[in-house]
Amino acid sequence: MVGATGRVTGRIGPGLVGEVLVHVRERQGTEAFLAYPAVPGEVLPLGTPVVVVEYQPPRTVYVAHALG
């Protein structure tokens, strides 16, 4: 799960619980996860490409802006 990429579908930022759609290779599909910023204070608006930095089962991830 760590290293998987996705897109923000619900704004992520300080004091907010956002949402991302992440491609999960193991299940060969895209799934929604609750998301928090991996970098404190970072704001990730809708549509931002992200990478999963930390995964907390069952459906929570910490993400950072993906380069490129």
C-alpha cells in the first residue's frame, strides 16, 4: 500500500479528513480511503496526484503530493 498512487477526491488539509482514490495493485482496482496530509500543514486540493506514505488499516492513509 505504501508507495501506491492516487488522486484527491475530498480536500485534505489541517483539521480536515479528506478522501483519496488509490489504485490497489493487490486487488486490481481503485478504492476510496480516508486521507490525512503526511506533511503537517500541507493542503491538497481536489484532483491533486498523491502518493501513500503511511497506511493504517482498514481504510486510512497519510499522503503527500506526488511529483510529476
